[in-house]
Amino acid sequence: MLLADEIVRFDDAPAPPGASPWVGGAEPARDIAVVPWDPQWPAVFTALTSMIERALGDRALEIEHVGSTSVPGLPAKPVIDIDLVVADSADEASYVPALEAAGFVLRVREPWWYEHRCLVREEPRCNLHVFSPDCAEAARHRIFRNWLRQDDADRDRYSRAKRAAAAAANERGEHVMEYNARKQDVVRQIYDRAFRAAGLVT
């Protein structure tokens, strides 16, 4: 079971020297598009969930719609972010081939960061993040989503931060990781309020 201090403590350690998270020559995306929230996104998530469940059966322990497309009214990159929990995300042989047969492609492998894996799909567009049970990062994703769904002020604040970060990143030719870094201060401020509301910090 996760402890509160695990959830509120962010792991910002960089990749080990010489290590890259990118698989198969993949690179972080550029030309970041932040578009108005689309009411079709929940249905797209439902369709993707069915694909994952057909591919993995009971190996898919949890499937959660996370990220900005999961928050009604919040502008987002038009890519559905999903957190998938499996028994052991490091055991790629137990789930990656089945997901690849369903049209997903492994693009990110980060054994140093919660044994995170990310598979992508082009149609419908999806980032499928894979974690093991009781992962603090997956727990944070749910807390952040739930808070933004009910807090209008922070949803508006995050919307402004996303649009500003995308505009600045595109102007400078930066990639999505730099876009994420540009909005990190606002994200962490929102997390702090969400953690306090949940009683995780005082």
C-alpha cells in the first residue's frame, strides 16, 4: 500500500549517464498543439480501453483515463493519455507483444523511473503509460485529474499555463519535454493544493 509521503514526493532524478528512454529511434514530439476540449474524448478512451482489454484480458489490472483529455473543459494535446497497471511493468514479455499486436508501439522504457513504459498508437492517438501496482506516479495522475475536474480556478490556471507553454515551446522549436518543463511550476502548485485537500500534507 502506498504511503502519503511516497505520493507527495516527486522523483525528478534524471536518466542515468548514457541512458535514453527512447526506444527504436523515437524522439519527443515537436509542434505542440493544444486544442479545445473535445466531448468525443471520453468515447475514444472507452474504445481504447476495449482494445487493451481484448489484448490483455485479466493482465490489465487497472485502466485509467488521465491527463488533460480526461478533464472536461480543459484544453489538451489531442492524444488520449491512459495509465495501465499490470502485475510487473518491467516484464515486457507479459504484455508488450499482445499490445503491439493490437496496434500499439513501445516508444519509452524507463527502468530508473517507476519501471515506466509508454506505448503509443496513431489512430486513435494514444499514449499508454504502463506501471506496476501501487505506483506513486499513477496515484498522482488520478489525484491531479480528480482535483481539476472539480476545481474551476485551478482548471483555468492550468489551461492558461498550457497555452502559454505551448506557444513558447513552438516559437523556440522545443519538444514536448521542454513544453512539460515550462508548465511544471504551475503543475506543482496545483498538486500542492490537491494534496492538502486530500489530507496528504498539512
